[in-house]
Amino acid sequence: MVKEIVLSPDEIIEYIRTEVKVNDVLEIAYNRVFAPGIVLGITPEDEETGEGLRVGLALTGEILSDYVEVDFHRLKDDILEIRHNPTGDKDDEEHLIIIEAEMFDNMDQK
């Protein structure tokens, strides 16, 4: 069963903080970038500044395979969609969670 949810940028940060673990599959679409990979590590926010929440991914793309670190606080407003598979199996549709970013038009933003 695929679970689809819509979250605000701040809710996405909270989801990443509480639900994503090492060895999960995470596919992030932001701006014009698609970064599919396996979570190798999670660096929590700095206690004093609140900045951070970086996730290290081993990219699993067909063209590019490498390690990247994604800072979710910097990207939160650019995220379009995240596919999260907690089982660590990118083909496991039964446990797939699709997170769509809540979009605002200029009239609705505060």
C-alpha cells in the first residue's frame, strides 16, 4: 500500500527528523534536481542555532553514483516531493510513503 501525504515545509523537516533512519531509501525532488539514494547518515540540527538537519545519501542513479549531503533546512522551500521507503528496498511499493510539498501561491503566503 502506497501512502500519500501533503506536508508544509516545516512538517517535512519534522518528518525527516522523526521518521527517516539509516539504510532507508529516500528519493528527493527539489528545484530541478532528483536525488534518489540510500540514507547513510543523519546529522541533527545544531542545538544553539537550530540550523542543519543534513542527510547523507549514497546516490543510486543510473548515470551518477556518489555520496551527497542534503541540508533540509536550506532546501525545505524548494522540495516538491519525497519518496520514503523505510524498508530500504526501492522496489517495495507496499511500504512506500510519498510526501508532496504543500504549495502556496503568492496570494496565500504570509
